Amino acid sequence: MKKALPALLLVCLVLADAAAQTDVYIGLAAGKEYKKTALALAMFLPARPERPEDLELAAQFRDIVRADLMYSRYFDVKEEPLAPANLSTSPDALKFWKTLGAAWLVSAKASRNEKVWTFTARLHDLETGKVLLEKFYQGEPRAMRRAAHLFSDDVVLRITGRKGIAHSKIAFSNNVSGSKEIYVVDYDGENLVKLTSDRSIALLPRWSQDASRIYYTTYRYGNPDMFEIDLKAGKIRPFTIFQGLNIPGGFSPDGSTMVMTLSRGDDPNIFSINVVTKELKKLLSRFGVSSSPTYAPDGKQIAFISDRAGNPQIFVMDLETKKTRKLTRMNWCDSPSWSPSGEWIVFAGRETVKEKLNIFLTDLTGSQVRRLTNNSGDNEDPSWSPDGRFLAFTSNRNGRRELFIMDADGSAPHALTDLKGRTATPNWSP
């Protein structure tokens, strides 16, 4: 297997001392208002104006950064393509952008030769005239989009204090090749890469905490084993091959422990496993089928699915006391995922047997349950974006089962890919 993530040279220059201030507020509640920060986006310039390839590259970088910043919803992007202020960052040029009401300015230059490109980008504070962020990137052609995404996330972090999602990826299973294989795609639907060639059933990918590995279940050798994809080394190797189910779940905050589903000749149950030593611990002792465990962000609790009370419901267990409580009371529940804030659990379910599967949110008391989709096909496999503002899921509302993204309040759902076949079990990277 080829390396999925290309190497990228990155040099960070020293930034200003004071942290940037902002008055941007974004929440989960549907209809909640928030104020955007005005940010000017200059035309990105070719490092060598006489070279058409530099001009083209600069435009490509700008298109990606612009799309990232717009998608973040944090900014009111100001643009004046024909303004002379695009050609420099002189005091007069900065003054021009400030007169448009912008508090910040993004500028950049790019160049390309036969083997590598270079990209230098800056974030300016228009109030002080200082450069708050300057970064230099260099790499192979296939790494260009990643460099643009990384810079976009740096801008988001510098201005808002929040981590961006432009660098993130979504792993999922799809059978377009005739067998179910594992794929990854950028958050914006670009850079689709097939990671496995198991020629079998591969599904349920789960990212490690540092996004360097993906664990998944495969029937490559007949049994549902768990394999590990090492993205840096470009290698795929067995991880657990116990007889029966080997299904990855979520990771502890420090990434050292995974909760998983094992059957080992018995009913499926919840275990924890040290990812280095592979030491196993059985977490549940009650009868019934239990599966789909996910860690709380603080690592003190897990949520999981169990049929111990009849139909599959979501349960929460305190890992220190081992006390377990039932969270939902629906006809069917599946695929819980804990929000990065720790306040919510998203899951697929239905309230009555006659309904289609929908995506729901619940608080940790189970008293606030919010439906996010409304019977537009079957909607399954929800997974949070790393900032907790978006959800990936699958839906067959358009005929075949596709990968979708929507806001965390259920608004603005849209298909992310146009990959033929059936998509299943997406997982958003940290």
C-alpha cells in the first residue's frame, strides 16, 4: 500500500506575543445566533509574476483557503479582486482592507517547479499592522491541498482560539470495487483514497487519537478480525484475531487504550485493550449482547449499546465505579458517538418500529432527546467532527447509501461524495 499521507515540510515563524481576541460564538442549539469576524482575503500572488504556473498555483491555493474559511462559518470574508491593495501589504494597502470593516487580512505567495511547490502565507492584524502568523510550506503536488488546509486551520485557531477541521479526514467503508474496502476523504470531499484491497468485507474504521492509524474489521481471512492501518509507514497488519467478533470502538483521551467489541465464542461484550501491550480487560459482566463502545472525552465513562433490557438501547458506564445506567428508551438505538464537548451523545435510532432510522442527540440524563433527521430515508452511523460543530453520517435518501455531512443541529445536510456503491460506518478523524 502506498503512503496515504504525503510528507510535508513545514516551518513556523515566530508569532506575536498577545493572543488574538474574538467575539465569535457558535453553539449547538438550532437557530442560535452568532457574530462573524470580518476577515479580508487578498488575491494570492505568484512568487514569479512572469511564470503562468505560479499564477495558477496561487489561484488554486486561494480557492482552497477561501472555501475552508467560508465553510468554518466563523468569518465574514471580504474580497476586492480588482483592488490595487491586492498587490502588496504596504500600510496603504492594509488601510484599504480596514476601511472595508475587516479586522484581519490573509495574504500569500506561491511558486512551482517540476518537483515541488512553495507556499508562503500570512495573517495580518489590521488594527496594529503586524503580521500575527507567517508560515512556509513546501512539498510534492499531492500535498498541496493539505498545506492549504493546515494554514486555514491555523488562521481559525489564531483568531478564534478554536481548532479548525479543514485538515481532518473521514474514513468509511464502500463496496464500489465489488467488495467492501476502507476509504478516506478530506472533510470537503476531495482527495478520495482507497486504503485497503482486502477483496472481502472491510468496515467500521476507527481513527487513533493522533490520526496516524486506522483500525477496522475485516473478513479477509474468514473471521471478523481487526486490522491496523499505519498511515505513516504505509502498512496494514493484523491487530486482534480472536475467534469471533473483533470490532474497534473509541479511544481514551491519551490514545493508549481502545474500547472494543469481542465475542470470543460468547455473546458480544465490551473490552478495553492497551494498544501497545494488547492487554485485555472485560468491562461488563452482565448477560446480553453489548457493542459499539465510545469513550467520553474525559475518559471516565463509556457509552455503549446493549439489549439487556430488551431492544438495543444506549447505556453509560462509569469506569471507576462500574455503575451502569440506561440512557435511552426507544424502539431501537445504535452507533453512539460522544461529542467532543462531553455534553451530548449522537446516535442512530427509531422511536417506533414503523419509522425509518434517524439521527438523534441526547444529553447525559436522557431527558433531552433531539431528532436531527426526519425520515428522509434511513440515516445511520453518525460521527462528530473534531470541533463538535458538524456530523458525518450515511443516508439512502437519494437512492443509494451515501456519505453525508450536516450541522450538529441537523441543518444543511449534503452529500459529501459521489462514490458509487454503498457507503457505511464513517468515522471523522481527530
